[in-house]
Amino acid sequence: MIDLKQLRDAPEEFKAAAARRDAGLVPALDAILELDERRRQALKRVESLKAEQNKASTEVAQLKQSGADVSEFIGRLKVLSDTIRKLDQELRDVERQLRDRLLKIPNVPLAGVPEGDASANLELRTWGTPPVFAFAPKPHWELGETLGVLDLARGAKVAGSGFPVYTGMGARLVRGLINFMMDLHAEQHGYHEIWPPALVNEASALGTGQLPDLENNMYVTEDGLYLVPTAEVPVTNLHRDEILSADQMPLAYVAYSPCFRREAGAHGKDTRGIIRIHQFDKVELVRCCTPETSDDELELLLGHAETVLQLLDLPYRVVALATGDLGFASARTYDLEVFAPGVDAWLEVSSASVFTDFQARRANIRYRPASGGKLRFVHTLNASGLALPRTIIALLENHQQDDGTVRLPDVLMPYLGVDRLTPHA
């Protein structure tokens, strides 16, 4: 949630910053300022009348003790009480409208974020070299079928399109990748392991910004629980409504979760294979820190995700997202895109984002500074470390050999017990 005080104190500066993301936000911010002024005036009026009511009540009590006639004062108190009750209701209505509007305003991009839509995304650097084959590289769905590791048809039969089945060494590859990433981040990068729920309540989804922005993309149960679209949601909300101390930070968590998303790409686009699917596995990195360190924390987080790709020997590039391509809660995002030669495309496998205090305001996560003083909101960050489907796509397509096998990176040997995938007999 945006800082309402910051908007109120410097409205033109704030609106200019928000307009870098979307010029259409300016009227919405003006409406918020108008509601905020109505709320402040209504609150002032209610407080004034309540003070008058308290004073009148004291006078009535004194008059009663002296035996005087208080009927006139009783009538005055009733009018005051009725007026206050009406104004209190109006105040609650204005506060509800204000909160509803605030929940729909995205985060403000940080300075230095490229301005524009996705076409303005900026490639910062690359790592590795896309392979050159002496044969026409196959896409992952053909390799998956030949190797007997991916069964899309039976997944569609069981649950519908977008719910793949990994079988045999494919299932083992999924399990091995999850264990490899969890071990790497916990043992070498210093993250604390979390195994979170796969369902969250409405307050949690509101806290990280999935609601109301992405409500149509989430699966919801009859009793109001949401299947997680990412482990970011339950892990960040571990500290909802808590007060942390400065010496606890940075907090660093790594979590695996299945992820569920209704949206799986436009019809006919990226729908073949496992590029865009409704259920997938992901290892997530979440960090909480003080505002002064969040820039450095983002670079650290990005580096941890990059390490996974380097150890898997997958060529990738780092892309700074432009203002119009940022996620709802993000103030700055770096995408890691891995090259997939079989589909001849760069595929996002991780987004490393800093949310400043946007999520912390929604989830009410604060900390007490080491020097004391007023409580402050933490800064939250996360990154995929990594998402499995496109990582598997890249592994199959980049490491395919002319004999039909797929070479596996050395780091996966302890988890799979083989150095390559071979065609299914």
C-alpha cells in the first residue's frame, strides 16, 4: 500500500512518480486525496462533538447532584448523540472507500527504473553462450515424450490443459531440482528453510498484493481460502501484524511450494508444452530488511538466483523491467531469462523484486530501529530461486545431444544418480 502521508505531503511529486508507471493513476490519486480530506474533516467534526458531549454529560451530572432540572440538557445530549452516531457511520463509510481505493493503487517505481511498456525493458548483462547444434534442436515437448519424462496428454485427461504429469526420470528430475535448490540456498546462501501452507486466507493475499489485483487469476475454495500462486504469499505473511527488531534483519527465507494460477497465457500463445501452465513447482526466496539496505539486498537476492542458473550451465540474461511492465507491488524488478533453443525464445525463470514498504504497510510488518524511536515498516523482497517448468525446458533444450540423450549438469548427479537422460524404451 502506498504511503498516504507521503501523497498528502507532496501530492504533485508523488503523482508524477506514479504516472511513470501509468498516467491513469493520477485521477485515482486525486480521488484518494479528496476522500482523505473528507475523512480528516469528518474526524475533526466527530472529535469536536464528542468533546462537547463529554462536557455536557459532566454538566448534567453536576446539575443532578444539585437537584436542578436537567430535562433541557438531556434533550441536548440526545441530539448530540444522534448526530455523533450519524457522523461515525459516515466516517466509517469514507474510511472504507479510502481503504478500497488505496488497495487498488500499485507501488510507485523507484528512480532509475526504465520508463515505458515491456518494449522498454533493458537488458543489463548476459551469462553463458547459447549452444550451437549440428542438428535442428527439438522443443521440450518432443524431448519429453521421447525421453519418457513428460506426459501432457494424461495430465490433461486427469485435470485439464495446463496440468502436466512428470513421469519416471522426469518426476525424479523435479524432485532433484527442488532438493538441489533448497540445499544450495539454505546451506550456501544462508536462507532459513520454510515449508509453508499451500492455502492462504484473504488477509494474507491482501498483504502481499495478490488481492484485489490478481483475484481473477487465483483459485479460491468455498470457505474463502486461496491456493498459493507463489510461496511469497505465505512466507511474507509469517510476520504479518508483528513488530520485529532491527537486529533480526535481514530475514532470509527459502521455501518450496506448488503454485496455482488460473491465467496461463492468451489462447494459442505459449500454450504448447509447459511454458505457461496452471500448476507448477517453485523454490522461492524472501527477504525482509531495513529501508537503508534494500538496494543491496536486491542485488544479493538476484545473485543467489543467478547462481542456480550458472551451476545448471544455462545461458541467461538479466533484464531490468520498465515501469509499465512491473508487477503490481514491485518498485523495481530484474528478470532472469534463460535461453531455450528448441522454442527459440528467452523464458523468464525468476523475477527478483523489491517492494519497498508497500507490502509491509498492507501486512503491517514493522520493526523497532536499533536507535529506538518510532516504529518503521520493513522493506520486503523476493525472487524465484527458481521456477521449475522453464528451468526444465532450458535443461532439456540446451543440453540435448545428437544421439537423443540429454546431458545433466554435474550438480544434479547426487540427486538423480545419472549424468544424462536417455530415450524411453
